[in-house]
Amino acid sequence: MSGDFLHILKPKERQILRTIVKNINFKHYPKEAITDREADKFISVLGPVTVEKLLKVGKDNKVADL
């Protein structure tokens, strides 16, 4: 059931989440392993409540502008 919410995210929201995941959760991964697809897979297992909180933090801190 997790991941069913990803299709309702707006492109800007998805980009904010990808940026957060890539910069925080994947910071020790090899650069070639850090892709949008891998970030999306990571986001899908977080669940909607966590994603909502990450989006709030991302929007409040203007992560999309980085």
C-alpha cells in the first residue's frame, strides 16, 4: 500500500522531496547511484505522513531554490 500516494504529488513537490533525499539520505552513496528513480523508491517507502512533514520542511526552507 505504501507508495500509492506518489502519483498525487505535484512535480515541484516531488522535486523538493528528491532534493532532500539526495542531499541528506544519499550523501554517502556513490554519485552514479544517486538518481531520481532511486530517490522516488526511497520516498515511496517513507509513507504519506513522513512525506508530508518533509515537504513542509522543504517548502519552509526553500529547498526547491537550491
